[in-house]
Amino acid sequence: MGDKVEGCDLHDRHMYRRKLHDCLEGLGRLLAQKRFDRPRNLMGLEIELNLAGPDGMPRMMNAQVLERIASQDFQTELGMFNLEVNIVPHRLVGRVLDQLAEELRTGLGYAHRKAVELGAGIVMIGILPTLAQHDLVSANLSESDRYTLLNDQIVTARGEDFALDIAGVERLSCTATSIAPEAACTSVQLHLQVTPTRFPDVWNAAQAVAAVQIAMGANSPFLFGRELWRESRPPLFLQATDTRPPELQAQGVRPRTWFGERWVTSPYELFEENLRYFPALLPICDEEEPLRVIEAGGVPKLHELALHNGTVYRWNRPVYGVVDGVPHLRVENRVLPAGPTVTDVIANAAFYYGLVRALADESRPVWHRLPFAAAAENFDLACRHGIDAELRWPRPGRGGGVTTVPAVKLVRDELLPLAAAGLDAWNVESADRDLYLGVIEERCRRRINGASWQTECYYRALEAGLEREAALAAVTRRYCALAQEGEPVHTWPAGPP
């Protein structure tokens, strides 16, 4: 891959742009011809993971751990201290939530045991609190042409060091010479296959509730020894992948990590925006000629479009795929941090899938009543304040208008009932529905999620006389021990043992 890009001349880049536009036209034709897969209620799940030792410090050994795990369900991620686990697609019906939980416990338990044999362990957390700036350097990127190439292209596009400047409870200000700081962000990705006509409602609903997801699931309050936002992944990811020097930022050029700027009426709009606003990072052409494939009655893979789409980091991303010769569309929700436990992850997923279904079914959609700018502002507020955030939301009833409401009140009074109705519409078993939505309700009642637990534990460690780095290591060790026990985070005792 690296050779292909380094050998690109102006003609090659012009060819890639042409292929991108051919792919976009091909997508438009497929949409017009209604060639997409029928509704199958399919969902998928990916979780990015950290490797840490018994001391709570990161371990740069994913290649060795993956070799020991020897399962195609586990793959490398950007940093040598990262892994990713992929769960095969499931139909959203019946006891799917408990089935997912059991598969995750089995797979992660096995992977953890194999990692322990090598002096490491699997940790589900948004940002590992013990990561230091010297851990996030290009030498610690995973040994893969894909990551090396992506790093080289983003660094070249930016043309200077990356500035990391996040002002939260404390302020972090430093620079990086590579995209390695991005590896600190470990996330959960929730996929939902939808028809083209259903796509806009689902994507808009996912955008509207992204802030609520963060408020309930925040789990990333620390970076490089500083307490920042309750969910520090979004500002870190934005700055670690930002190809814009300050002059382009001042001109209003959009960053590649992007919430968006409007509600949509078609999936085509999002792919078209990607071409209009973002230069190609990986101009690698496939041999396929998508328009000829369509004219011959076939289904193109739209390689260039998919590759380019993967370098635009939307928090809710459109995905085009082909399975068994049939094209489909997915909404990929990339909002949530990993962890803390399998129960917490499945609770977050249940809340999301139920809520998106209910909001997409409403006759008066929330995106007709909530300005997009308010949804974007909500996302920022939720990242900063987590479960204590106050969000803008349409007033109940037909009176109209938008009001400010604490996230916990909004979730308990309005959104949890909607999520329950949405899971009922998916025909999810009521026992699963009540168990996992009950976890979200208890977080609201106790005002505890992963981020609030981490910070409470950290301050108790400081009060016990530990220095900052020792306190963060103690938090990480305690987090790992409690996560292995498997009880959801709202039940965890605060403070180091």
C-alpha cells in the first residue's frame, strides 16, 4: 500500500478523483434502481481494547497477544497496546442482548487469559489513565502497512506537528509528530443495517441522541496524567487526526473528525459531502470500473468510495457494503467509549438501538423540533460534563420550543420509556429489555458512570497520600480488578482497595 501511494503522480491522483466520482454516481444509480438489501434487522458490534500489565501500565505487545489468542475475531488496532474484537452480525430480536453478552464474556475472558500468560491483560476503557506522552509515538504504532501509510499521509497533509490543547478540569497542551495519540481512544462501534429509505431517519436519530449516549456512557476523564473532559476521546481524536494547519482552521475548513452540520434526507448526501469537503488521503485505485459493472447488471464494491469514507471520522458514519452480491447500507455509531464491563457495553447498546428505533418511528421526529446546532452543542456539553451535563431538548407535547434539561432527568423521564418501546418494536425479550435498560436507569439514579467512578477513585487515592502518577496507576488497577468481576460500574465501590 505504501509503495502504491508513494509512487502516485499527478495523473494517478486525478484518476483516483475520477474513480471517486464514478463511485458516487454508481451509488446514486443503485439507490435510484432500489438495488439494496431488504430489511433484516441486523446489528453488529466492535470493541477496541487496551493491553495493560498488573501494574496498570500499558503493554506494547499486541502482536504477541494476538498470536497467542489465535482467533480471527481479534485484530490489531492503531497502537501496539490496542486490540479490536468483532462480533458477527446478529438479528435484533428475542434474547439477542443476553446472547451478545455471553459471546463477549466468553471471547474477552479467553483473550484476557491468553494476555495474562504474557504479562498483560485486556482492559475495556475509553482512555487508559496511565498512558504517558512517550507511549504515544510513531515507534509504538502497530506493525501494519495500513497504519504506517495512514500516519504518513495525515502527517504530510498537515505539514507540521499536531497540537494537542484540551482545557477541561485541568489543561493539557503539547505537540505530537504522528497520529499515535489517536490510539489512546478506544471505542465501541454499533452497526445497524438499514434500507436507503430508512437511513436518513436512523442517522438523524443517532445524531440527536449522541450527546445522551456520551452523558450516560462517558469513560475517558484522563489523558497524559491530566483530568480533562469526562469524555476526552472526541477532542483528542479531532486534534490527533487534524490535517488542517491553523490557517485552514481559521478559514473554517472542516476537520476530518466531524459531528456534521445538518440533518439529512438521503444517505447519498453524506457520501457526497465526503468528496466535496475532504481531499483523499489514500489515493489507491481498484481495477473495478463501477459504472460498467452496474451497466452489466452487477453490483460494484465501490472500493474508492469506501476507502475514502473510512478516512472521514464522523461520529455516526454511513457505510456501504456488499454481502453475497447484494449491496446494503449501515449506520455506524462511533460515539461510545469502551467498557467498563460487558454488562455496561450491552446496556449502552440496548439504550442506543431502542432509542434510535423509537425516534425514527415518531410522526413528529425530534430533528424537526431540535436545531442541528443544538445537537452539536449538546455533544460538546456531554463530552465536557458527562452524566452531569445539561442538554437542549424539545419540550414535551405540542407546544413547541426547546428547553434545557439535566441529562439524567431527560433520560429517566422521557428517553428510557422511548428506548423500551423501541426494543419492543424490535421484538427483544422483555427480560433483556428490563435488565439492560435498568442499568442505564441506575446510572441516572446514582449519577455514576465510568468517568465519574474513575475521578472519584482518583481523588480518594490523592487524599490517601498518593502522588498523581501513583494515584492514576491505583485507579487503573482497581478498575481492572472490578471490571474482571463483571458487575456494572454503578455498583462499584469508590476508592482504591
